[in-house]
Amino acid sequence: MAEGKIKRLMDKGFGFIDTGTDKDLFFHNSALEGVTFEELQEGNQVSYTEGEGRQGPCAENVKLI
């Protein structure tokens, strides 16, 4: 699993992960495991699997580290 940190959280239940590259990765609250969207904070370290969504690459299986 890849690791990154929460860069930005949006009010509508999604956010973006700083992957350490020049590309941030979208995630939806349905991709969270073991944590609710309300418990997340910008800067949290997370692990994730990169997948493919309707709009392009996205994070799946997002877990707090």
C-alpha cells in the first residue's frame, strides 16, 4: 500500500491526498476503512491503494496510519 497525507478535505465528503509527487489523489468517503470522514483532519498520514474511478485515478482502501 502507498502512503501519503491528507492535503485537503471538502464539505461534500471527499478530499485529496498528497502522494509526495506532483499529483494529488482524489478520495471519496466511501473509500475509508476504519475511520469516518468526520474524524479526518488535514495533515493525517494515511495508507491507500491507487484505483481507477469514473473521473480518473483515485484512492481506495484509505486508512489512518
